[in-house]
Amino acid sequence: MKKPALSFQIDNQVFIPSVALLILLVAFSAFAPESAGVAFQTVQDTIVKYGSWYYVLVVAIILVVVTLLTITRYGDIKLGPDHSTPDYSFVSWFAMLFSAGMGIGLMFFGVAEPVMHFLNPPLGEAGTSAAAAEAMKLTFFHWGVHAWAMYAIVALILAYFAYRHDLPLTLRSSLYPLIGEKIYGPIGALIDIFAILGTVCGVSTSLGLGVLQINSGLAYLFDVPVSATVQVVLVIVTTALATVSVLLGLDAGIKRLSEINIALAVLMLIGVLVIGPTVYLLQTFVQNTGSYLSELVSKTFNLYAYEPTDWIGGWTIFYWGWWLSWAPFVGLFIARISRGRTIREFVLGAMLGPTLFTLFWMTVFGNSGIDLILNQGMASFGEAVQSDTSVALFKFFEAFPFSQAMSFVAVLMVVVFFVTSADSGALVVNMLSAHGRDDTPLLQRSIWTVFIGLIAIVLLLAGGLASLQTAAIASALPFSIALLFAIWGFWKALATDVKKQDALLMQTSSSESTSWKQRLGNLLNYPTAVRVQDFQKTTVLPAMQTFVGELQDQGLEAVVTHVEAEMATELQVLHGEETDFRYRVVLSEQVLPHNALVGDEQAEFQEHYYRAEVHLQEGGQDYDVMGWSQDQLIGDILDQYERHLHFLHMIRH
């Protein structure tokens, strides 16, 4: 019986333990913030002291793997069936992944981080031109390809197994090549619980810390007092907006907000570039990029082992842990919006595109901020940034005309960025707790935005935000171990996929010759949907049934189904623990060619025609069998099945 529309779609193995553990974790951070802070900080300090080398190595491995995926033939594999196309335009896709991945960080650290490195470098003299160049190298290093590689690898793994192998769009699916069907048991549930804890803690603490910047902006613009009461109201407003966005859905909510924010970001970027020292900024961007690329390898592996400093723990290792802890959330969200893109297209769009935008943003804001101190004598600006990073952006705008208007736009952007982080975070957590589904009832989807907001409020009032943030970052250690195993499984699955492609290219003999007149007639035939459906029932279905009958006589398990709703006829040969064979004939709508090919009379009555396309396990094969005889169809099924058996033979060795 069909479930009522309002019935919740909850995975109780994941939902109940996640909520219980979150309540315990938040209670500890809220009611004993000092003890929680000491405990979590001790864990983080221990990781920095003894595990810095491991974090650096893991991030380097991830970057190398993502690069290899792009330049090898693995990059041609689609995140979905071979016939799939992207669900979103490039602009909408870029806006959503950028808003979820980095948007708010640019507002908070775009000015602050370069200035702080300039005034307090890990090595060398502070406040010099050399310190300025090094500050931008370090900023580029922290916000460049490494961060996006971490997000990209998680998104690739999840999207590949969800859209190409029909597994749930949850973190557990990443381990399918290693543990198989056990992902549906306690091990898989534990992985999804871990992802929920990391996502909720990360988004909640970011929301709580972010309202401090919003409050600072409102105080600067409208003399709104900086107080806990104002901050709680801001959390409530942000959460309410995020809830509305979640209720509107991915297309009408998150997508539209992301597009608005990326447009505002571009306008602000152009404004600062034009009003500020334009030529100087363009020069520094080119030089910063060259310096970054030339030192990419050395900085990746630099642990300051010969010149020990606490700086690396407070900056680089902190960032690697923070990006890794956010990777399940951002990766799953990016995976959700990336169906139909090839691995190469995904990496170039999801890693290089955001990286270039981020680095240009950091140059325009960071170098402008350093210029105020180094060349324009505004030492007080540097002191203000060091004392309170939340006001850095607004103090920066004081040096520009229209500072009030720019600060107002900045506050608006911060709010919208946090709304998109909260609603995309709620979308991800809802999917993790609902077997990977995002078509759950509205109330179920809104529960998580409210929960995230409540956690932020409790921790704001109790002073436990910093401790929970430290806990979230420390969680990157166990996640990184699981991620390495997932990468190994992902690589094995891609290797199998490539072998399948090689098997499909194997030459087989044609089952039956076709006269040239018949072939020409088929080429110039533009049938209606009714004719193709009739062909499926009268020719395809009997051909498949004949083939299956012979297989069953040979002792194999095989079935034929005709799905009226999907206008598809399917044959399956079951191979137990090995990959099953699937041959599908699907009705596919096409635009009718020019009148010269079909004739004016047919074009007058038809705008579209239909094909009977063959789909295999990996998707559409882009050829039409409409008009074939039963014997020809059986021959084609046999050819494809022979290739499949060859593929199984290849992966056994």
C-alpha cells in the first residue's frame, strides 16, 4: 500500500543515535564549556603534536589522486549512466557548490588572514614587503586546490556510487567496494551517524560564530549593540530563512540564493578592484599565482621540522582538519547537484573554478588590506584586525568611498551565505538520516534547520561554541582514515569500469545480415511513440522472452520485465555475487530533423519522433533498434552478453 504523503522517511538506525549523541555532545559543551574546551583542545593539541605529518600526507595523497583522475581515462567516466546529462547549468552548479564550500569563509578571512600573516609570519620579519609576499603565498596555500580537492574527492566517490551504481546517496556507499552489502548494516549506519555529527557540529558552530560578524556589521552600520540577545535574534532570523529555503526545495531555494550571492560577490569584487589600486592588484595576482604554483609541492610537505613553530598547528593543520571535517557535508551536497557530469568536467569545474575565484578574491581584498598598512601608513587598521577579526572587513571598507553601502552589502552577503550553509547542511543531514532520499515530507526537512539553530543558540549563550568547533575539527582524524579506504575502493571500482568499457569494444560477429534497402528504410524512419511502444510489445518482448527461455534451459537465472510507466522493456541475467547483465530497450524522444529529410507533410504533423534505444548497466549506448527483427534483436542481445561475459573474465584475473 502506498505510504501517506506526510509519513516520515527515517532510517531509525541513523536518526535516533545521531540525535541522542548530538544532545549529549551539546549538553557537555553547553553546561561544562570550560571542561569541554579543555578536553577537546587536548585532543586537538595531541593531533597537532603527533599527527601533523599524517594530516599533511593525507591531503597530499588526496590532491595527487584527484589530479590523476583528471588526466587519465578515468576522467571520461560519467557520474551517472552514460546517457545522463547534467541536472543544472554550469552557472547554477558553480554558484551552489561555491556557496556551500567556501562562500562565508571569504567574507570572514578575505581581509583578515593575509593581514594576520603579514603582521605575524611563521618565519622572518613582520611588516615588510617580504612578509607581504609570504602572507599571500600562505593564504593561497590554505584556500587553494588542497581545500577543494578534499571536497571534490568525497563528492566524486558519493556521486559515482549513487548515480552509476544505484547506491544510496549517503556516506556509507563510499565503502561498498570494500565491505559490499555490509554497508546496509551497523557499519554503514555508524558511518552515516559520524557524518551527521560532523555536519551538524560544523554548521552550528559556523552559524554561531558567523552571527558575531553579522552583529559587528550591524553595530558598525546602525549602532546595534553587540550582545547575546541580538545574536540569538540573528540566529533565529537566519534559521527561519534557511527553513523557508529548505521548504522551497533545492531548485527554488538553495539554487536561487546561491545565484544571488555569487552575483553580489562578483559585484563587490569588481567594486573593490576598480576603486582600489587596480594595477597593483592585477600585478600582485599574477605574482601571487606564480609564487603559489612554484612552491606548491614544497609548501604541501612543509612541516617546519627544522625550524619548529606553533604557527603550523594554529593555521595549516587547523585548516586541513577543518576542511576534512566539512568534507562529508560539502562533498555530499556537491554530489547531489553533480549528476551527469564526467569526472574530468567535475574536477575542472568543482576544483579549479572555485580555486581561481577564491585566489583572485584573496588578492583583491588581502593585498588591498596589506597595502593600507604597508604603503598608506594605516597601522591602526592592522591593530583592529588583530584584536577582532570579525570587524576586519568593515574596518577595511572605511578606507573606501561608499563605505556604508559596501558594508551593508557585505552584511547582506554574510547573512545569505549563512542561510545557504544552513539549508544545504539541513538537506545533507536529512538525506543521511533518510536512506539518501531528499523527497521527504516538508516537516521532516525543516526539523534539521531548527535543530541546527537551537544548537547555535544554546552554545552562544553558554559559551561553548569554540569547544564544539574544536571537537568537529578533531573528528577529521578518524574520518581521514575512512576516506583513505574509500579512495582505495573508488579506484578499484573505476578500474573495473574501464575494463567494462574495454569489453564493450570487443568485436563480435554480426548475428544476421541486413539488406541495404532495409537499413536505409530504418535510417529514414521517424516513428511516433505509439509505434515504438507497439514495437516493444510485439517484437522486443518476444525476442527477450525467447532468449531468456534458452538461458533458463541452460540453467541460468534470467527475467524479462516490461515497465509501462517507464516505457521500457528489460532483460536481466543474474550472476550471483558477480555483476548482473542488463539489456534494456527504452523509448527515447527526439527532435524531428529538417523538412528536407522527413518531407513537408510529416513535419507539419510531427515535432518529435521516437527511438527504441538500448541501455546497458552503465547507461544508454546511443543506438536505435526500432525496425529490427526478433532474430536481429536476439543477435544484438547475444553480442552484448558475450561482451559482458568477457568483462567478467577480465576482472577475475
